[in-house]
Amino acid sequence: MQYVSKQIMAQGSELSHYAAIDTIEFASGDNPITTIRLRVGRGVTLKNPIHSNPLDEENNELPVIVGGANASGKTSLLKGINEICKLMQHDVITKEQSKQLWADLRAIGIRHLQIQFAVLIGKTGLGLTMYGPSTNPTNININTRNANHENEALPKQSIDGKLVLENLFQVKMAVDYSQECLQWRDGLRLRRVGKDADEAVVDLYHTYGDLFDTNARSNFRALKSKRTIERFLDSNKQVDISGLSVHDYQILSDSFKSKQIIDFQSSYMISIDRENSIRQIEKLKNLLPEITDSFQQWLESPDDLRSLLIDRMKNNRLFTDLGLTTSDIVYSDREVPGYYTLHHSAPDIIEMIMLKAENSAFYTWYGEHAWKNKQDAIDFIMEGCIHDIVHYVTGQRNTERVIIGDRISNHSYHSELTEVKWSDRKDGDEPIWQSRPLIPYTEPNPLPSISQVLRDIPFLASLLGMKKSDSKSVDILVRFNAFTRIENIRQSYLSSGQKQILALITAVRNAPEGSLILIDEPEISLHVDWQERVVEQLYTPLIGSRLLIATHSPDIVINHRHLCITLRVNDGGEFHR
């Protein structure tokens, strides 16, 4: 076990904190209770299952898929979650509202429904990424020591693992509660990221209270106090939590001047509106002629696209289009004073989308390049990206522009550092790319379709004549392209499956950011091939939201088994009675 020295910096006073749905317990009729974990103990990728030795990381935006037999309560589960989440958005919850919702849940066959929310108070390490939108960062610094030699610090590279401290809130409906009212309780949890949730240290209040209030500052809307957190950490020092332990801690005293209020995650129940699908197609049909004509012009005359991109170099607009910052590309090297040198690893958008290095003989990120000022570096990268974009879209290389430069230094770890720039090819030039090829040339891949281009390089939409107001439609239709190529849409008629897919994608794209999006049986009217792809296309457009999908379809489950939970209908947990 490793000991962890903590500094817990709590969030400022009068702040609002985001409580994400963490765990759901559910049972309908006489079925046993099923536990559904949304945040803890899940995978980190969409298609790959949890590794046998999981890394200390987790993806709290992955979908959750719930299966079950008929009468297992899938639809009731979604309705119950949605109603409780709607209630938690109220500034004040009256006892009458709490009792009415209890009765409504009972009426749709729910026997037990408990939703646990979690608020991240802090975690080990710097550069904290909080769960959900509208959150305020809190840092916990980590110091790891060897458990057998307490005074011996481990080497930096052997420090792995993170602990997170969370405030838990539980809202419960149970048919055996005599008051026929929703209940609540709260507590604290200390857990290791990426590990089994059952190995966490949890301290929940031992009894539930009735869920109602008379003002917006009731206890169930407030974080635990500084004193409560101190007692919790003191009592759990050196407790083994999946191999890590709190060794000591410090809480900043000025961080708890008053109650800190909780914002509970909202939910959004998908409603299939197939008529809206037809409206989306009509909108696309109006966009398609201009898009198609502009795209075809680029293919016939790549210089037209190149000119548009060069114009966007003014005031570094192209740099902004690519989502880049100067620190993404260069840094100051003490061994090369007076110069900015190129990072050895490219930013994601260049590495994964723009670079296409295996198909390029004239531009590479991997040279020992340097510049005397940042703007020269920015100009170099922008022009390089232009060459790559034009080549990716049209297949044409610009052989008239080459990289040239003069060698400026020779250092122990810089075999050859060169101040570079793009230049028109001239007789006698020995361009760097030609004299020192780092990546072998291969034949280009087939040219991408319009929808592929819009997916990979979204800002090109504006160059194709689209307006900002069209961006949502473009996003929806790029997802739809996975099922029906948008270039082939020429009429308003859609099949039942096309309407279903387009309606689902549209509804998910229009859901409030940060919400838990509830979808019941998305497989209706879909061929099995489309069912296999639907989760990926619904998941892709999300920003800070979650999908909770109830389904009967094994074809939806097949590629995402690690994300699936089966509602229990007997004590053995079988799928059917």
C-alpha cells in the first residue's frame, strides 16, 4: 500500500457545485433490486471493455446500456429517473410535491428507486478536470511514500493512482416507507480512480430524512462542512484504498465561509419526432446544391480551396480555426537561446486529422525546426496545414512550395537544428523535405466524401457556404451519414428506419448540455446493421452529457458489453424469468 500526503483546497464560498448522477438502484414489481453504476467502475473507451488491470482513469461520459426481459421495468426506470431529476431542479421542494411524486412512481410499478449524486470536492494531482459543466476546480496535491519505508519517497515515475473525495447525495423512493414521501441522505466517499467502487471508503448518514424544504438553502442542497470533512479524513488516515492511503492533509480555512449550494444534474427524456426528421431533410436539401457545387469546384480547381485558406491566414484566423495555441507548437529551449523550437509531438488535430504524414512527401512535423519569433512559427504551421488540407480534400500536392532553411546549431540532443520557412521553389534550392525525407512516400488514400470532410475538418463548412446557424444541422447530418450518405439525399421521402435514426440523432443533439439523456428502445424500425452503429453515432455529438439507453436488442449490446447492465427479474440475475 502507498501512503498519500494530501493538500485539499476546497472551493470558494457561495459557489454552486455540480452533482452528477453516480449510481441508480432500481426494482419494479416484485423484482430484486438492480444497481446501475454510471460513473464508477466503468470503462474508459466506447468499444473496449475494462482492462484486467485498469489504469487510474475513467470516462464519465460513456453511455450506459440497460437490458432486461419484458416486465423488468426498463421504461419505468427511465420515467422514474426523469421525474426525480425534474423535481431536483426546483428551487424549493414542498412536502406535497414530494408525496405526489412518490405516488406517481408507485403508480407506474416502481417498488424501489434510489438515485445517488456525487459532487467532486477534490482529488490528487494538479490540473483537475471536474465532472460535468459549471464546476469550480479543486486541487489535492499528492505525495506518495513506500508503505514499508514510510520516510522513503518513491521515484516520481512510480507514483501512480489518484484518490478523489466526493460528497454523496441519495434521493430514495421505497414503497415500504410509511410516510409515502421521497427520502434523502448524504455523506462522503474517498475512492481510488478507476478501481472497484466497493473498495471505496464511504460514510453516509445512517438514517434518511423526508425530502422537502422551505427555502433554497436546505441541508440536502449544501456541501458537507469543513469540520465534517476533517473528521472523515482523520478517521480514515492510512486506510488502504486499493493500495493508496491518506497520510496527511490540509484544508484551506477560508474556503468554508458559508454554505456551498448544489446544482443537481438534469435529465432529458428523448421523444421521437419523425416529422422533424422530414423538416431536417428539407433543410439539408436546401443546403446541398450550394455545398455540392462548391465542393466539386475544389476538386476541379484545388487552387480555389488553397486561396480561401490562405486568406484565412490573415490575423491568424486559420490558427484559431484549427483550435491551436502557440504553446501547442513551440517552446523556449534553454539550450537554444533566442529561438523557439518545435514540439516533437504534434497537437491532436494535426496528428490525427491534418497531418496525414504517411501520404505526404513534402511536409512533416518531425523535423528539428526553429524560429526567432513566434509569428514565424505560426505562419509555418498554418501554411503546412493548408498544404495538408488541400491534399486531403483534393489529392493534389503543391510541389511549388518547399521548406528551406539554414542550420543554426548542433547540440547534444539536437542532431541538426534548422531555422525554416516555406519558399517558392527556385533552381538550385535543396529543400529540406527532399534532402532529408523522414517519412516514406506512399500512394494517397481515396478522396473523402463531403460528409467525411465536414466530420474531419468542421470549419470548412463555412468555406462551403454554410452559416453558423447551419452548424447544428451539419453536425446532425454528419452523424446521419453513417447510415445514409448525405450526398445521396435528393427527396423528402425517408424509410421508417431513416426517420427513426434521424429523429434520434436530432433529439440527442438538441438535448441540454450536461444532462442525462434517457432513450427507450432506439432499435425500433432499425435493421441489425444499423442497430450495431446507433450507440456510437448518438454518443459522438455529446458535450458533457450522458446516454442511458434501455433496449431489448442484442445487436446494440454486442459492441458495448462492458457498458451494459441487465435488470434483475430473479435472485439469480438471469435475463429472463
